Amino acid sequence: MRKAATIRDVAREAGVSVAVVSRVLNDGTGPVAPHTRERVVAVMERLAYRPRAAARELQQQSTTTIGLVLADLTNPFFARLADRVVWEARARGIHVVLLTTQEDPHLESDSIDTLIERSVGSVIATPTGGNVEKWARLAQLGVNVVFVDREIEELPDIDVVTISNELSAEVATDHLLRLGHTRIAFISGPETTSTGRARVTGFRSAMHRAGVAVDERFIQSVPFRGTSGSDAVSSLLSGPIRPTALIVGNTAQVRNALSRVQQSSLSLPQDLSLVVFDDNPWTELVSPPLSVVRQPIDMLALHSVDLAYSRLKGSISDGARRIRVDADFIQRSSSAAPTT
Amino acid sequence: MRKAATIRDVAREAGVSVAVVSRVLNDGTGPVAPHTRERVVAVMERLAYRPRAAARELQQQSTTTIGLVLADLTNPFFARLADRVVWEARARGIHVVLLTTQEDPHLESDSIDTLIERSVGSVIATPTGGNVEKWARLAQLGVNVVFVDREIEELPDIDVVTISNELSAEVATDHLLRLGHTRIAFISGPETTSTGRARVTGFRSAMHRAGVAVDERFIQSVPFRGTSGSDAVSSLLSGPIRPTALIVGNTAQVRNALSRVQQSSLSLPQDLSLVVFDDNPWTELVSPPLSVVRQPIDMLALHSVDLAYSRLKGSISDGARRIRVDADFIQRSSSAAPTT
DNA sequence: TTGTAGGCGTTATCAG
DNA sequence: CTGATAACGCCTACAA
């Protein structure tokens, strides 16, 4: 394959100037005689001409691409989020560069570097919790950053779109309390993440409000990666006092937690009530179907892209936005009144 | 926010020429006095200087971004594929622009247009089956296209990375035949996709080889989207003769199919043996755990990115490659000898 | 309606 | 070792 045709080749071949070709390329920039346009288009077709995005971006300072930094596409929650973000982005004519951190701050740091070099206009990210200065720097460099699902409290100037984590945990806890449970355990994400902290807070306040003492051994903050969920369940079930109900507020560990429960001799919901965060394709397929807190992923995606896009176009006033959407609680058969 | 610092700013500020700065940037290009280097690095840090990827790409003809066109991120198979592709791409220092088609040829067509404008170097895609000319044109424009998971036979010049679909279906079928089943049903993807066709072919040839007649009503090719899987199961179970075993070779419809089976009065595997295509996080969580054909997603991703990258670097001879990797069959408890 | 020319930020080629 | 300077492909005033 010979070297690609440039705008100049097209111009020469069509017997016009590059300016004209440029105009037909992004029509609206200036006037072009219909007949001339036709000829130019024909030549572009014939030469299989393709404008170089690099040259274009270099020239016109702006970009139509945003970065999407997700923790882990293996988690259905993030996968669906990615799906919706791509969808919303397409509706606005912008492109999405996808990066993953695998929950690893080092990889996240690399991703941020990449994003800086790529000179994307905006970034939508689920931060690991580390790299505080780095995120700050990215934002300071003029990149519009939007945190979604999680946030970093030390960075109050960055837009945030999350569900009401605290409230969601309260609702889930209230549900179990109302059923009559008092020995409720909670498995959450790491303390380094806003979701991990907020959900525990919600759990505590619901318990407190109900006048039920919290057994500290019943609160387990575990990493997103690895099999920490299984271990947490084992530890909870092997203690001197066993919980009668369990909330898993760590979406990435629901699978491992459930798996371990299934391996135990306990049956749901007779011996243990279970409520998990995040609804996904299989929560209804297992037996019994799981009671869940369903995150409105569409809304998260919509608002994040909206923010990213608005900032890109400058059609939004300064000052960080914090958008909070409510999650739904869906009761299914994995939670019931305690039998003991 | 002031405008970003350029290489020239750094040069001026450090009292050197841009050439020197460029050299320290990509060290190895030329000699730089240690002392000078230090000073330049310091200035770069101070000015928060970041090289512009666009300018760099413009200068050195190459692009470091590839397009990834997936059918549906909601399907765990594609989500995991995306995860691995991003991972492999990162390892090679290239970026991934993500697009989805939702199995819709129109959206796919749009995506191809986007890809043309973006001037990505390579594209990894799971084609819907339509847009044959359009894919051809993209390839002709000099974009290295790699089809993964599915292929389009009319485009033999395009690289392909798939699992051995025919063989996988045969293995699954043989498994059931060996257990003693003869009334085996098969739900596959649409006839318009290579996977849909190949898996049915494999199913047929296994049946034929075993000398078992195929009941045509037992073969259902259904769309990836919608609830076609449920309907197919209903239709299979309500017929005059009921199958004793079912293979679902349509990864997107496994969920719906299983759900419908659960709603029926049949219990697995006593009344019906079930084997599904694609292993994923929940196949082992449902009861009974499902026998599956596991696709080696890592390998699919590795080879596709490898091809995309090699073509980008020109470090590979002409002529389309067709890479075929074997899938694993994993027996679990959803398949057993027929009880009738 | 069309053409000319300068510049976007880097890298690379030569002279110093 | 370092410094000018010419590309790279495109857009966009400003002229014609």
C-alpha cells in the first residue's frame, strides 16, 4: 500500500486549492460551488482519502474524545456502565477511549499519564482512591474530570455522579431490621473508597437509629480484587456468634461471598438472609433469587456523559457539580424473617 | 487556565533549543549532557509540561490507537473480551477507542464511519454480519481490520480470530450423545452470523456421525437481542416430542433460556440436560451448576491485539491470518444421562 | 466562490 | 554536545 493521500493530493487531483477541499470536508465552514464539491468528493473517493485525525486535533485545539477509566470490566456493574457511557457519548458525537485500572493505583497512575498525553477533553472515572495529587493535576491541566460511582473527598472541585450510597445501605439495613434481624453483618468495599465508607456509615446509622448494637466483628471491609469475599464469609460464619443476616455492599465480591455461603451448610433464607449491592443478570437466576440494591446505571451514565460533554462545550458554569441518584431496593427471596 | 506549555516554552525557559528538549523527551534519539538534561527535566516538571500526542503522531506517521467494535458489553463474554483487549493493548502502549453496535447493523455502519474519520490504525471487531461492503471499504482505506469471535466469509482478506466453533459444538453434542441422549435440541445465534452457522453445523455433524437423526424442530436459530431465548425454550418444551437435552449456543440468550427452564416444571438434569456456550461468573452459582463450553477469552484478546499491533507496525507479511483457538468443555451438574 | 500562507507541537536532519 | 529549520497534514484568516 502506497502512502496515504493527503488533502493536497486531493486538491491537486481535483484542480482546486486545499482550502476548498477542507471546506467540503467539514461543510459549513465556507461556501463551495455545488459542482466543485461533487468533483472533490469524487476525487476523495477515488484516492481513498482519509483525513488524519492527528493533524486535525493538532490544529484545532479541541478534541471530541473523552477518556473512560474503569476499575474492572469483569464486574457486570462496570461493564454495563461502560455500555451506557458509550451509548450516551455516541448520541453526542463524541468518542470514548477506554482504560482500566484493575483497581490498581499504579495502573491508574499510568492511565492518568496516558490521558494527559492523549489530551482528551474530559475524563469519566471510577477512582481507586489513590493518586489524589495526580487527579488534581489532571484537572488543573484543564481536563474536565468527572468521578462516577466513587469519589475522592479531598478533591471537592471535581464533578461527581454517584448513587446515594449511605441511604441505600440504610434502606437495605432497615429492611432486615424490619424483618426482625438484629445480628446483621456487612461486607463492604475497602475503607479507601468512598463507597466502602459511605455504605458502612449508612449501615451503622440504620442500626443506631433502631437501637441495635453493632458487633464490630460483623463489619468487614475487604478489597475488590481477589477472593476476599469468600474469606469474609468464612470468618463471619465461623465466629462464636453467627449473624442471621448479611449485606454484601461490595459488588465485586458478591459472587465470591455467595459461592462460599452455598458451600456452607446454611440455606437461604432460613439460616441466613442475604441482601447484595447491585442487581445484575444472574441475581434472579440463582436460588433463591437475591434481594438487591439496584443501581440506576443508566442515570449514572447519562449524568456523567452530560457533565463531561457540557464542560467540553463550555456550556456549564464553573463550580463542581455533585449529582446523586437514588438506588432501588428490590426484595426477592433471599431475605426473610429470622427463624431462630 | 492558561494554555498548556509546549516544547518551545520548555526550551526557552531552560535556555536550550527545542531539539534538546525533544531529545531528553525520548532519550536515545541523541546525546544530551547530563547537566543539561537535569535542568530540562526540572523545567518540564515546573511547567507541568506534557507532550501532545497529536503532534507526535502527525510527525511520525503512525497512530497508536485502535478501534474496538463490540456487539454488546452487557454480555459478559464481550465485557471480558474488552477487558483483555484493553489489557493487551496497554502492554503494547496503544489506546483503545470503544464502540458498540448493540447487534444493530445501522449502528455498526455508523461506527465504521466514525472509525474512518478517527483514522485509527487498526480495528478489532465482532461484526454483526451485515455491512459487508463497508467493512471491505474500511480495510481498503488502509485500516487493519481484525474480526474476532465472528467472521464474514465474503471477506477472506480480513484477519480472523475465533474459537473453533464447529468443533466446540461437536464436543458438546458428543458429550450428550455419550450420556445416552438422542433427542437433543440446539439453540444457536442467528443464521446471519458465522458463529450461529458454524455451531449448528458442528451439532449436525456430531449427530450424523453418531447415526442419530436430527429433528429439525429441535434447531432454533434466534437473535442475540430480545427474549428470543425464552421463546425458543417454550417452543421446544411445548412440542409433541420433548427433547431430553438442550445445548444453548447463543451466549446472549443463555440467561433467558435458563430462566424459562427454571420457570417450567422440569428439573435439571433429571428432566433435561443443559449445556451452554460460554462460561461466566454465574454458571457455577446457579443450581445445578452448568456444564459449559468455555471460550479462551484471553487467547482471543491476545491474538487479536497481536494482529492489530503487528499490522500497525508492519511487522507481519501480507495475507490474511485466520487464527483458531480451541474452547474447553467443562462438565458440571446440569448434564446427565436421560432418565426416561 | 476560490486561493495563499501561516501556524498547530513534534521529530529529524544537518550544520555548528 | 547543541541549535536552526524543514517537514508532518490540516484548518483558517485574509486576499483575490
